[in-house]
Amino acid sequence: ITGFDASGLFAIDPPLPDSVMDVTGAGDALAGATVAALTRGASFREALGEGLAAALLTIQAQISAPAYSASDFAAALALVPQPRDLT
């Protein structure tokens, strides 16, 4: 995913899922988690990383609106690589 902030253009490669069960809701999870992180004061780069983690959990779930624990989210977030500058 590509983003732009005060530091310039950057990209974060999405982590590879163990399996893809269903992609329904992945975009919603990405957007929702990104906005939630921004409202908590995260930088845009951090927020997009959280969005990618939520999308990862969503596509690996057998249902389109999964519930997951804080530890599940932390594990998914650990798989998201650091942003890399493109400029």
C-alpha cells in the first residue's frame, strides 16, 4: 500500500497470509483500523500498518466479520513490515 505524509511518499508491503479464506471485508477492515489508529493519535504510517494487520486477520478468517483478540492483532501487526520511503 502506498501512502503520503509530511515525510513524503512511502509504501508498506502487506504481509503474506498463511491462507486466504475470504477477502470479503478486508478493505473495510483496512479502512476501519486505519481510521481508529488515527483517532488514537497514531501517525499515518503506523495507522496504515494497523490497517494492514486488520486486513490480514480478516482474509484469514472463515467469516467476513471476524472478532479477534488483542494478542491476535498484536501477532498480525508484528508481521507488517516497516514503511519504506519511495522518495
